[in-house]
Amino acid sequence: MLQFIIRRIFVLVPMLFLMSIVAFGIILAPPGDYLTSYVAQLEASGDFLDQAEIEGLKKQFGLGRPVHEQYLKWVSRIVLHGDLGRSLEFNRPVNELIGERLAMTLMLGLFTISFTWTMAIPIAIISAVKQYSFIDHFFTFLSYMGVGTPNFLLALVIMWFVFSIFGLKITGLFSQEYQDAGWSIGKFIDMVKHIWVPMLILGTDGTARFVRIIRANLLDELSKPYVETARAKGLPEWKVVMKYPVRIALNPFISTAGWQLPQLFSGSLIVATVLSLPTIGPLLLRSLFGQDMFLAGSIVLILTVLTMIGTLLSDILLALVDPRIRMGA
């Protein structure tokens, strides 16, 4: 087991280096840069910059250097000092911009993941055990609806429904009086009153997908000879189902559970924008539109690192749960 973990960690290190190059390259891929967008905005509003001023801004922002020098400076600052750089658009450290939205993003991610896992596993087990019953058909219908409906469209429908029926606005995570207030018990309660809407919207797709995956794998396991043998020996039905088939059926769930880790950091970008949530997703979208390379690159890099760490944790959990993986390793 220890050798398996060490080998996976050794694979992780060079992958992190390669993905940092990919992340930086993706941000620089569109034509132009932040300065190009900035000059275009000024010209659209009637202001013009001469070439000397543009060259001065290039030097100030460090955009006149070769790409490899920009990348090395960016990575060395992150590795040596934990400094993600300075946002070109906001003219503030990226660490501060992310830190302001990190707490709300993590809170929403934790609520969403808890909702997804709490709902998906029991529903999948019930659907598999009660195959082709009314309950199974009902949950299957809901699963297909959840997978087939885009999250942002579901957000728009719920916003319209709540506003048209109850006259309430459900955007944001706080009421107006708590928007700029410091943390208190009242503000936390107010957040809980609002957070169920984005939690439900973001958790619908993940719950539906996990239900389909776990149900299919559990049905496959329930038809195998070792289950029939357990029944023939007189084991209670709940024990026959829960002790081995469920454990094996959860393998695909565990292998993808680590991918939920980036959601703790970002949430859904489009849904957060539609609902005006103070999370990191809308910040990433704005930085991509503005070609703010250090802000966008830092967020993309963090999401990439979290995805790889989540995959590593999933592999370790799989090895702990399923002895076959340890033996294969």
C-alpha cells in the first residue's frame, strides 16, 4: 500500500509541472493580451493612448517580455513565496482577490457535495434493490431530467418561479442588510436561508449522474454468484446487499469523488454568475474576458492542482476499499 502511494506521488510531481505550462499556455492562447483589451476599451469610450504610453504600460505590467520569461517569473513566485502575482485589471494581489471569496466558495461547495452524496447513494441502492418498481421508474425519470437539464437553465427557471409566485429574489447568498455586515449568528442563519437554492441547483446534476452510475454497478453485482451464495447461506437481505455488492458498486463513485475537490474552490462558473454568487467562479469568468493572465492563470492552476490531488485521494481510497487494486498494484 505504501509503495502504491509513493509511486502515485512521484507521478504527481512532474504532472504538476506540465499542467502549470498548459494552464499558462491556455491563458495566453487567445490573440492579444490585457493591454490590448484595455486600450480597446479606452478607444471605445473616446480616450486614446500614444505609443509611448502603451510601451510604458507594457513595461509596468511585464507584458513586453518573452513568454517563457513571464512563465518562469510567475511559477518561481508561486513556488518560492506562495505569491500568485498581481491582477492587471484590479491592480491588487491575486491572493487578496481569491481570499475575499474563498470562504463563501468553500461553504457552497461543502453544502453541495454533502447534498449530492447524501441523496445519491441511498437513492441508487433503493432503485437497484427495487428494480423496475414504481420507485425505480420514478427515480430514473428524475435522474434523466437532472442529467439532461443544464444547471444554468434550472437556475433561471427556479428564479422566475420563485419571483413570479412569491415575489422573492433569490440571487446572492445574503439579504440586503447582511451584504456588507461582519460575520455573526444572524448572518450565518441568513446565509443558510439562501444557500439551499444554489446547493439544489448545483447538486442536481451530480446527484443524477451518481445515481445512474451506482445503480448500474450495483445491479451488475447483485446478479453475481457470490450474492446468490450469501442468500443461500441464510444471510439477511440487507446484509447481503450492503456488505459486498454496495462496497464494490461504490468503486466508480469513489474514483470520481476526488473530482469534487475543485468544486470546493470554484463552484459552477455559469450558475454562480446567473445567481450573482460571491464565489470564485464569476471572478474567473471576468478575468478570462479581460485577459487578466495572472488572475486567470492562478485560478486555472489551482483548479488543476486540486483536480490532480483529488484524483490521488480517490486512488488511495480505492486501494483502501478494494484489495484487488492493492494486489494489482
